[in-house]
Amino acid sequence: MTQLSLRPSLALPNSAPGWNPNHIASGGTPRFSGVSIIPGSAGFLNVLNGQRGVRTGTTPSGGYDGVIGSYFSTGGSGQYSAFAGFAGVEPTGQYTFAAITRQLTNSNSAIFSNDSSGTNGISFGVSSGNTWLVQCTNNSSFKTILGANRQVGVPYFGCISFNGTTTNAVQTNLITGQIHSTTTASAITVAGSPNGTYQVGAGFTHDNNSPIAAVMFSGNYMSQAELIYWAQAPWSYWYPDEATGDEVGLAQIIAALKAGNLMTMGVG
């Protein structure tokens, strides 16, 4: 098997957040692209429309992390940053969720939900088994991935993308640059109609207790190769002026996938 040596751009960019319509993750229907703003303010901003989240609850807080920068954390049930979003099931049946976060304890930690009712929509987060989790509560359909690779206290970029037949996922360790990816021939069965109240830091089955620096959600499906390409420069979706550096090309990744010889990737 082949191991690809990457030189990903891992550091928090020294630039303002923004929107790049040409980014590999910008296809489909972008719904939310949020970043934490003003350290200590517990504020989150949707850069797609300039909307600032409504702080809900008494315990949400903010701070500054030396690796992921300004972050948002809730620390309790019913605590989150709320946004007005798209109400309804994605017409395409395609979904992508991504975030940059640091899990502080081995416990359930919600990152994002596209519904506040607790009965419809999809929740994205990290489970107590150190796995990335996507869940549709109204029919108990869920996916957990990459469980053996995640470590408490380490900052990660994580992304899950799925359609009616396939679920792809990727994560990048923001300290070492190591990338893990997976793909399965199955997907969440989405039912019900989300009410469109987006929540950063809350979900159906658990609430956030770890710093969140950036979140995205779109009605779009991304292939495994596309996720790996993005994972080399995790911040580039939220900070479009970031220089991506010396990257392995998308064509090379696709060729390795087709050959069946792509394995864990790390910094060379």
C-alpha cells in the first residue's frame, strides 16, 4: 500500500474569515459557514450572510486556544448559539458537515444541528467513544466513524458527507497533520422536516462541552477524494486567503483510491 506524505497548512490563518465560491467544498447548496469571533465573547458568525448567532442559555462562553484560535463552548444542556437557517429536508438528499474543534473529555459533545425541536433534522458531533457522529433522531439512523484515531485534548478537523448510498468521512490531526479517511456503502435515512433553527453547540442527544472554532453545513455530497484534498488545508474553507502550500494533487489521490492502495496519511 502507498502512504502519501502531505504538507498540510495546519496553522490558524492570519487573515479574516470569508467565503470562497471556488473552494472544493463550496458546491451544492451552502447553508452555513460559521466561525468563532472575538475571543471570550461566546460569539459565532455565519460568514455566508453576516448573521451573528443568538446566545441561548446562561453558560455559553468563549476563549482563545493556541492552535484553533477563538472558540465557542457551551458547557451544558440547552446552551448554544442559534441562527435562522433553511427549514426542510435538503432537496438533493445530500449533506456535508465539518468542524474544527478540540474535545476536552471523553464524553458526548455536540457541534451542530439544523433543527431545534429535538424531533427532526440532523445532528453532528463527537460521541463518548471519541468517534465523529451524525444522527437523525426521528428514525434513530446514525453513523459513527474513525473511532480508534481520535484523542482527547487534540484539535481536529473533521468532515462527514453522505447521500442516499454512500457516507464519506475524513479527519486531520491539527498537531501532526495526520489524515484518516473512510467510506461506507450506506447512509443515514433522513426523515421529517427540520425547523431551520441552526444550533452551534447543541444536538439531539448531547450538548457541547468542548471548544468549537469553525463549523460548516451544506446540501452537497463530497467524494472521499475531495474530502482528503480539503483535509490537507482544513482552514481554507473558512479563511479563503490561506496559502495551501505544497499539496498532493487531487488527481493523485483519486488514482490511489481507484488502485485500492491509499492508507493513513501523515506529514512527511
